[in-house]
Amino acid sequence: MTSAPNFLDWPFFDDGHRELASRLEVWAASRLTGLATAEDRESIDGACRQLVCDLGRAGWARYCVPADAVRGAADRGRAGFDVRALALIRETLARHDALADFAFAMQGLGSGAISLVGSPELKARYLPRVAAGEAIAAFALSESEAGSDVAALRCRAIRTPDGYALEGEKTWISNGGIADFYCVFARTSGPDVRPDGSASADGISAFVVDAATPGLSISRRIDTISPHPLATLALRDCRVPLAQRLGAEGEGFKIAMQTLDVFRTSVAAAAVGFAQRALDEALTHSAGRALFGKALASFQLTQAALAEMATGIDAARLLTYRAAWLRDRGQRATREVAMAKMTATEMAQQVIDRAVQLFGGRGVTRGEVVERLYRDIRALRIYEGATEVQKLIIGRDLIRCAAERRR
């Protein structure tokens, strides 16, 4: 039972979202128990594959692609991405099971570029299978020297008579090793040099590369503190037909940013879900833990900590669903999305840390929920735009708006 307020009564949601959240909570509570304990690579890979399949069969993965890309989805009244639905699903899944949240998120992010700019043929080939949980997607943008600085990307796409030959490496690729296809970003021309000497992001293009394509291999599997499928891809004379390019040549950076802009709000929602679970665990523990002859919850310091945790969660949740609501209304929300992502992930780290502190020695013991949450939350402050990048986005947008008002 969650201690979350009935935030679904907020005006950000319609009856369809409330019904979705209710059905998902019932499904998650009955289907996700125990999956979060997978730790070794083989078990994690297998659990992730099964979760993608389950999410597809239950109808949740359909929200990872625009409604018009899935046969029969139009009857739900959705057009394009429903960002509020994405956020609600991720918050609920994260509260129950981090790996389930990961599996859902990557179905959306990994196929997002196809949804946004793919040809009708590419959409028809990949998106229905993503929605059904029959194909696992991956987003291959990062490199060892190109994480937040996408302009430093070095993977090359060399023109051939019938398409491109990809050469280079991609690393920190979620679903690496289990994905059925990858949306790969590579340079089709050399980077322009800005006046300050840094490289620009011009000349990057995007491609859909099937996992079985000759020349694509997994060069290294990566282990992190929050276990999920992660790998380095090697591309050696990896031939991709022209029809597998996403959008026009040279538009890859814009496509990547558009994709991240859609799904970044859902990262904030996942952080809220992690934090809410930590608060729920802390409330249960503090009510039952005896200390100096009385319940831990009876101490004023405990009550103050719980109050700050709950307030931080509510503040982040408000920012998150405001951003999702603005996106769904078709409004420009880059600043609001960045605020939500930054605030929610930083808040969740603090809330979970406080929960660990309240648990004492149990809080750093393997197998405890709060210990797992402590590892799960850390990556969210980095991926899909680190906190420092979100600050730059917010600051630049503030300056831009101020300059426009002075004109």
C-alpha cells in the first residue's frame, strides 16, 4: 500500500489516465513481486526479455509508440505519444520493480527515433513488434568520449553504392546484447569547428541496425551498480541499406534530442516512483522498529525526515506531471522537462539516502529494498542528460526568454 496522495485527482489527468493507473497498479502488484532480486547477468537478461514480453502482452508497451503506429490503438483516443501515460506507467513500474521500469523505458527510447522520423516502411516493420513486446529496442548514441558532449561522437557512416558502412564503437548501450535492433547515431561528415575550437554536432545521422547485421557485435558487457543489460557495441564494416536511415542525412543530432525530449519526462517519473517506494518502506520500518523502548516513528527527528521526504516527492511529482501535461498539449516544454528531470532525480537520491539512514545497518544490507533502491537511483542522475546538463538547458532557456522580452 503506497503512502502517495491521490495525485490522480490533479487536473493534469483525464479519466483515461486514471483508469490506466488503476489497471496498471493491479497488474504490477500481482505480476512483479520478486523480479527485482535478479543480479547475475544471465538472470538479468532473461528477466528483462520476459518483462518486455509481459509488458507487450498486457498492453503496456503499446504506450511506447504513437497510437497510430499500432493497429487497433486508435480506439483509445490517443494521437502521438501520450507523455502523461508514459510517466504514470514508469512511476508505477519503478515503485514495484526497477528492471520492469527499465524494460518499459527502453522500448520507448530505443524505438523513439523511428516513431518520430522513420519512414512508413520502417514504422510498419518495427513499431508493432515493439508495442507487442516481440522485439527489444536499443538507443545507441553514447561513446567513450561522447556522452553529454554528443558533438564529440566519432562513429562513422561511410557512403556506399547502396547505403552506408558503419565503423566505430558505441558504449553504455542499454539492452546491449539482448536487443533485436539498435537506433545508431554516426557521423556522415566531419564535424564543423566552432569559434571556441569545439566540435559541432552537425553531420550526424541516424540508422536502424538489426542485431543480426554482419559487422555488428558486442565487444564488451558492462556491469554497473544497478544491474541491467548494458554493453559496448563494435561496428566493423557494418553495411546498412539507405532505407534504414532515419530522417535526412545530417539530422541525427536533432533526432536524438527530439527523442530524449519526449522520454526525459518519464525519467523524472521513474525517480518519483523510486522515491515513493523508499518513503513507503521507511514509514513501515519506522512504525515497527523499537528504539530505546519506543517506536522509531515517535521521535521528532524521524518525523522531520519523513516530512521532508514526502514534501520533496510531491514537489517533484508536480513538476513532472506539469511537464508531461504541457508536452501533451503540444506546447514547448524544454525548460519544464529539464526542471522536472533535474529536481526529481536529485530529490529521489536524497529521499532514498534518508530511508537507508533510517534503516541503519539493514539499509546497506544486500537484499533490502532500500539498498537496491540506493543503487537503482544513481544512474538516473546521469542518463538522458546529467543534472549538470539540465542546469545548462534551464539557464540557457531563461537567458533566451529574457533576451526575447527585451526586443
